[in-house]
Amino acid sequence: MRKRPLQCPFCENLLRAPVDIDTGSLEITGGICKCSAVYVMDRTGHNLGQALMDALYFVCKEDYDRALSLMPEDYDTETYDYNPASHSASVCEERARRKCPKIIFMKLKETKTD
């Protein structure tokens, strides 16, 4: 799979490398895009469940009740293999089963109000 620079899958904005973020109640490696999407890195590729929960908590501005009440149709996610050395990403392929760093992107869907 062809690698490309790390960019947001929702708005295509080029992104800086994930950084360590410690808010007191959350310790992750990731970042925030201008479009309000968040990204979280799983350094080992072995802990995507935890990375997904961290992304939910992060995108909900550390509101656990809100994060746990969301349904999958309330947000969009994309997962990529990530190469920190080249700061590039490629689409994860299930059959590859490579254990390399992963990046999970998450963005809340717009809610319509009447």
C-alpha cells in the first residue's frame, strides 16, 4: 500500500506528528485537526480498543458520560498504519495483520436541530 503524508481523512488537512498529551485525566499520543477531528496513536498496534476509547473520550472533551452514550452512528472513524520515522500513513489491511503503530481518527457527526 502506498504511503502518504499524515493528513486528516475528513478534511485532508496535513497534520503534525502525534504528540504526548496529558490533561490530568487523559494521557495519550495524538492531536486535533482544524476540522475538530481528533487522532490517537497506538504505538504497538496491539491495543486498538484502548485507543478507540481514548479517542472517544478525547473527542467528547473528556466527558465520559457523553463518550459512553455515543452510538457508532454518532461518529466517524478511520484507522491507518503509521510510520513515525517518515511521518506517513497507509490504509490498514486486515489480512496483513502487521503489528505496527496505528492512528485512529475520530470525528463527531453533525447533529441536526429543528
